[in-house]
Amino acid sequence: MPFPEHAYGNPALRGARDMEYDAFSRVTRMLRQSPRECTGGETIAAVAKNNDLWTLLATDLSDPRNALADETKAGLLSLALFSLRHGQRVLAGDATTDTLIEINISVMKGLRGGAG
């Protein structure tokens, strides 16, 4: 029997935090499943997705209509810039994805109301 329209997977019933958590979860899973050092396409793709996510988040945070507290926005924008720079270091072969994974997990904990 198919699920009704109001099933749990219906995006209309999911909050923004849940969707953000899922996006971070998917990207973090990609980072965890790829080689930690940039040795090929899998890591490049994972870092690119991570960069896309943080760029999208930074764009949203920069929107004047974003209702988050200024201090929270500033902290997340700082993390976005750091993550983007670190991603470039990973792609250049000068760093691993471990830091990106740690940052994303901290954000995911924050989205779930846990200690970041």
C-alpha cells in the first residue's frame, strides 16, 4: 500500500532544520566514504558538494530576510569561509577532509539541539 500524501517523507511536513540536517548528513557521508586525501574523483566530488552546501548556506545567511541572530549568522558565515578555504586546501593536496567532516558534524549537532 503506498504511503499517503501526509507520510513522514513529505517535504511539506518537514521543517527547514530537518532539511538542512539531511543536506549536511548527505554531504558528510560523501566526505566520510571518500579517501581523506584528494587522490581522485570521489574526494573531488565530495569536496565540491561540501563547497556547494556551504556556499548556499552563506548566501542564505547573507540575505537580509534571514531571521537568525546576527551573532549566529556571523559564526556560521565564518565557518562557511573556513570550510571553503579548507576545501581548496584538500583539493590542492595540502589537507585532508577530516576537518570538513568535524565541522559538518558540529553543525548537525547544533541543528538537532545538541552541543556543537
